[in-house]
Amino acid sequence: MPNRHAVVAGAGIGGLTAAIALHRRGWRVTVCERAPEPPTTGAGIGLAPNALRALDAIGVDAAHAAGSAVPTTMGLRRSDGQWLTRTGTADMAARYGTPPIAVPRPAFTAALATALPPEAVRYGTAVTAVDDAAGRPTVRTAVGPDLTAAGPDLPADLVVAADGIHSPLRRAYFPAHPGLHYIGETAWRTIVDAPDLRIPAMSETWGRGERFGVTPLSDGRLYLYATAVVPAGTRSADPRAELRHRFGSWHDPIPALLDRVRRFDPADVLQNDLHDLAAPLPSLHHGRIAWLGDAAHAMAPNLGQGGCQAIEDAVVLAHLLPAGDSTDSADSVPAALAAYTAARRDRTDAVRVRARRVGRLGALRNPLAAAARDLAVRATPARLALRGMDDLFNGFRLPI
């Protein structure tokens, strides 16, 4: 009897992690990615202790795969440079077993893809529909540079919908769901070279309705991100000039970092309006389809947990499913997906709600409200602030 076949829609971090986890449990996997080739530009991603623990459970050493950069400290600052809170990563490692690391997203996804058989990942192939999800599903695909040509139909025992924040499969199977919610901010992201600045700390600076973050990456570069409260769809003809206008007078080294941002090139400065899921999905599965990552529970980036929760999803999903060469009955896959929903839905929704609340604090524009926020953060002892992350960083567990 041939091994069970899983089709994964999307070759992002969640989809690739799911494919690796299933492959190592004996499943035959096909990953369909609509992009014509692997990403070569993009931003960074922080891998928190919970994500690193999940990756370790499937034998993926993230630091070995894509390198690691462990900042000496992490914390929040005001726009004048004053620290509001600061935690040593050595303290985090002592409490959670490992410090967080930060890696360039393209390098990390490339490292994940190389852990799969060469034929497993199909770029330029979009999943357009899944038929008969209650039985043995058939995945319809489109191929080619414009994705208009019909691709092969792929019979599957499982479909993993890792097709992103705008998930077509989510819309198809949950048509009554309200969909995405604009959280009121746009975000810019880029990566710069600045070895001479010798920046050892991961920091986020809060102003009034604006934020600026700096994260050292594993390859020695720096991942920069910024947010501003603006109407949806607001765009500048020159993102570099827009960033200098908004943040050029903030504390060092922000102005110097902005000097390293190259003049406008869409591949260098990414801008996206920030959305999360307006409400939790009623279920993270339907028949033999399972949703994970942004497709399942899109969340604001304020806790750095979007990718981390996708990794958790993928590892738990594979753990609950029967082995690819198992002789269990056909009903074992739907039963495993029901267990997956039970294991993941409440945790991911709690993180989604918490991320939205943190974002509202960071986005405060009223001067008095922002000053009260800063005072409250500064008055909280660092050990208590770190303890408040226990449910996130210690929250990953494989169901029994």
C-alpha cells in the first residue's frame, strides 16, 4: 500500500515546516507554491523559544540551518532613546532553555526547503480549489508564469492550507466568516548592512502612533521595521523619504540606519497594511483539510508570534496524524484533524487577541495616554515583564 499523500498549499514557513514534519513521519508530500521561485528578498523573522522547541521536536536545528544572532538585550525605548524596559537574553535562556534567534526569512525558508526531497516543492503552481473535502480530496492547480493554465490534479489523503493571510481556501470553506480586520497601521520592512554601528540589542521604540524596531540578524545585517497609524491603502511615492520624515529625528542609531536604506526599490522596502483575523475560525479543519499559520489565525506582528505559531501548528498537526505508512482506517485522518483543532484553536486565538491588544498600546497617539503607557511599562520590573511571557514561550507542548 503506497504511503499517504499530503498536498501543502503554500511554501511559507508554516507550509514547509508541515511538509518536513509529515515527510519525517513517512508521508509523501507535495508543496504547491504560486510564486515562480523561492524568495530572494524580504524581511527577518524572530524565532522565539516556543518555535525553537517545536522545530527541535521534528529534528530541525534552526541555528544550524540558517545561522543565529542572539542579541545581548531586548527591550522597549521611547523616541528620545530612554529605555522603558530591557531584558538580557541570558536571563531568557535561563528561564526558557534557549534565547530567541533572528534569521533572514529567505535564508530560513530556503533551509527548510532543502530538508525535503527535491521534487517535493513545486513553484509556479497555485492551488485553485479542493474538491470533495469530505472524502479523498482532489487538489486542482494552475501553473505557468500567469497561473492561467490548468495544472495537474493531485489526489490527496490530506490537504494543508498554508496559503497565507488572504487564504482562498479559507474563504471557500468558511464563506460566512467575517475575514480580515485592518488594525489601523501600515508597516515598512527592510534589511540593511551596518556592521560599523555595532548594534547588539533588539529593540522597539514607541512614539505616538508610530513604532520603529531594530533586530540583528544571523548574517550580520539588521532587520528594520516601522509602523504608523494611517488609513488603509496609504502609500508614499518614496518609502525611504517617508521613513526619514517620520523617524529621522528619533534617537540614535535610527537616523544612521535610515541612511543605509537604499533609495526606493520595491524589492528593498516592503510595505503592507496590517491585518488580523476578525474572529476565530469555527474550526481549523474541514473534512481532510487543515488550516495553519496566517490562513488559520492571522495575527498582528506585535508579539513576534505569527511565524512561531505557524511552526507550532505544523508540528502538532504532524504529531497527531497517523504515520504515512500506517494501516489505520481511513477515518483516522479526519479524527486526527479534529484533535488538531482541539489542540490549537484556543491557544492561537489567545495569541491573536493578545497581539491586537499590545498593538493598541503601541499605537496610542494621545500624548497623555502615551505618557501614561510609558510610565506603566517603565514601572514594571523586568523580571515581572519576562514572567508575563511564560504562556507564550513555555506554551508549546505536543498533545499526548
